[in-house]
Amino acid sequence: MDNFKHIVVLDLEGKNEITEISSVILDTNLAVVSSIQLFVKNHFVRNYDFNSYVNHKYGKFLMNHKFFRECRSLNHQMNVFDAWINSFIDTRYCIFLTCGNWDLGRHIPKQFPKYGLEIPHYFKRYVNIKDVFYNLEGV
């Protein structure tokens, strides 16, 4: 395995479709290099259901207006994400960190083909922190 120079913490939000991509790049000393938060407009969910979901999830944090103002298609937001990550690090030497297998193990492989997106090579290397914790603590 490569010698990793960066850890990229990734969290996806969404019920049936991705609605938010949040990520932070850390160096190996755990110093923050950069962070990003992208909102995604779903195209395979009825507008009423999508708007209700967003208002329920983000309205309680008074972020629903920001969400609707900044949301773009998954294809657009993945182009933004790819440009962002590649402007800060060499993705051959990073590892992603997730809290569970849902983000990169299940949801990306399920959703990207629907949008005609290829899964970036860097999304294929990740560590599920829940597995690490289980292996260390047995819980």
C-alpha cells in the first residue's frame, strides 16, 4: 500500500440520493489543509419530496435557504469536488476516512451509475472508522 500523505474525511448526507458532500483534508499530523461543503440537487426524486426533505433536514439549522441557493447537480458538484481535491493534494497518496460503509461502500457505487459518473480512483481507498474502533475496542 502507498505511503499516505493525507487523510480525507468524507461525509455524505441524503436518504435515497446524495444531498450533501462534506469533506476535510488533513495532513498526517492531523492539521487541516482544506475543507469543502457541497449541496446536491436530486434529479431522481420528486420535487415535493426533495423540498420537504431539505426543509426538514436543513431548516432546523436555518440552512435550507443556503442549501437551495447553492445546490447543483451531482455531476457539477463532483467536478467541483475533483478540482478542489486535486488542487490541494496528490490523490495517489491519500486515504479516505468515513464513519461507516454507507458513503463509499454502498451509496457512491449505487448512485454514480445513475448519473453516468465514473467512481474516482481516490474513492476506492477508504477506512471505515467504525471497523477500526471495533477492532481496537471489540464494541
